[in-house]
Amino acid sequence: MKVSMNGRTNAPVLVLGSASIHVARFVRGLCAAGRSVVLATHGELPLGPLPGLREQVVLDLSVASWSAVRRIRALMRQWSPAVVHAHQVNSVAWHAVRAARGSAVPHVPVVLTLWGSDVLTLPSRGLLERWMVRSALRGAAAWTADARVLLDAAAQIAGPCAGIRRAWIPIGIDAPPPPGPEPRERRLLSCRLHKPLYRIDAILRAFASLPASRADWVLEVAASGEQTPALQRLAAELGVAERVEFSGLLGAAALWRAYRRSAVFVSVPESDGTSVSLLEAMAAGCLPVLSDLAANREWVEAGRNGLLVADPAQLGAALERAIEWSESGRWAREGRSINEALVAEKALFARNIEQFVALYDELQGSAR
């Protein structure tokens, strides 16, 4: 195994995962940080030429695949990776751990990144699913997650297993563009998908419940989804259609403009991990009004740098409080800078990638 002057191995990271935009972004980040990568995905993942992407292959990583372990081991023999990094603790991680355990290339640590449903819901589907997740977790050298609640859930599933490194590493946001000249407006912003999980209907009802003195406030409902027509009808039934803007799916520049214009960001899903939209809203200076979920409590302390709502029935009162906080000027003076600093310190994507690189180096040092 070759080692460079700065102590980092020249061997690639073998990344395994689904053909998702999240895996694509992660690989681009590793390449941008100077690491070489071999990528194997369950399905085609167009990436284009990337400096550092040594090979890209498509594998059957489904739970029923008989070839996955053999093909992963073949990649390990060919490339002698520094680390195997599997994204999502489902069949992808299960195959990765079994392949590394019997590989001809010794002492290659396996890193598992938890995505949420893999440790929160998959194990409850049946005994086989729970066994698969537990087996993968216990065979890894390290787990990472963007929410500590996921690490806690994984520990409960895995049971006693000393020596596994557990790292909280957000998959953060790109550095936000500088603010433009546009002033902050009397606007609330929702930009989660229009699916039942995200309870956009509760946001519309809460907005409609605001007192008449807030009639000059506008709610922008960005994004789209299966519920969009029903939500548009609901806005009309509630008598607020003229003050609700359904702006659809926004490109990056338009979305940042929406954040910068809005005083309040509202997101109340039934369950969630660390949401990229929350991090973006915090970086843009919006006052966040959120579901009272464990992942959100890792970023927001109620009454200090945002508001948390345990029951959708309380959302109208929370929006009224957020508006008062904004209009009084206290948010601009006290809360906004807390969130901007928090994101800058902990949730910028380039810095998060460096945390993964440091973890790889730590594991390699332990494996030698």
C-alpha cells in the first residue's frame, strides 16, 4: 500500500451505494478533496468525467444478489482500496461487510453511513431484515450519520460491540451565495415535497389561522408532489389562495433567493433526519419553525435559535410567535447570527468531506 508524504494513502476509497444524487454528490466531494474513488452503484449513475474517479461500475446490490460479494471482492483485489464505504445500512452494507470479511486484501476497514430509514424502519419489517442490518452494523469499523439519533438507533440494533467508531458527520450544504440587495420581506417559506410525510396541509391551516393583523404576510409553498392539486384546493377553501404562492420546484439560485426574501422557514414533517433545506434556511438567516424531532433538536434550541412544535395544532401559535420575533427585530439582533455561525462551523459540505477523509486516515492507521 502506497502512502504519500502527508500520511494519506494513495489507494482509492471504494464507495458502494444506490444510484442516487446523494451518492453522486458525495463522490464529487471526495474527488474535489483530492481522494481517488472507485464507485459501484446499484443502477446507472451519470457523473461525467471526474478527476480521481478511477472506475465506475454497476452492480446488483439487491438482497437476493448472488454475485454482489464476489464482484466487490474482485474490485478489492484489483484496486486494494484504503477503505470500503457503503452508503445505507441495507443490502448494500450487508454485501460490503461480507465481501471485506473474506477478501484477499487484508485489513480494509468498512465505513457505513446511516441514512435514516435503514436503522429506523427497515429492522422492524421482519426478523430477516433486522438480522441483515445487525450483521452489517457489527461487521463495520465505523458508522457515520448526520443525526445522533441514528447512531443511537444503530447501537440498539447492533447490541454490545466494542471498537466500532461512531461519528456524527452532517452531509452539509455548499457555501451559500452572498446575500443580495433584496430586503427581508413579510414572507414564510415551505419548500419540502408535497407528500403526506411533510404535512404541508398543516402549514396551510396554520397560516390561515393567523389573525387579521397578519394579512400582509405571504406564504410561499415551493416544491411539488402528489398532493400539489389538493393543497391548492385547500388554500382556496381556507380563503388564503391570494396570499399563498405555489412556486413549484426551484433551481438553486431561485431557492436561495426565496430563502433570503423570507423571514420565517417552516418545516413540520412527521419524521426527519438532518434536512438540507433546514441547513440552507439557517445559513440564509430565516427563523426556523420545525417539528419537535430529535434530529431538529440537534440544531435548534427552542426559543434561542428557532421554534419547535410537538403538535401540528400548535403550529398557528408558533407562526404567530415567529412573526412577532421577526417584526420586533430581536431575531435579527439575537438569533440569526447563531444559526449562520452554526452552519459555517458544522454543516458546510467541503468541511464535512474533510471529516470523512480524516476518519479514513484514522481507520487506516488503526488497521496497519
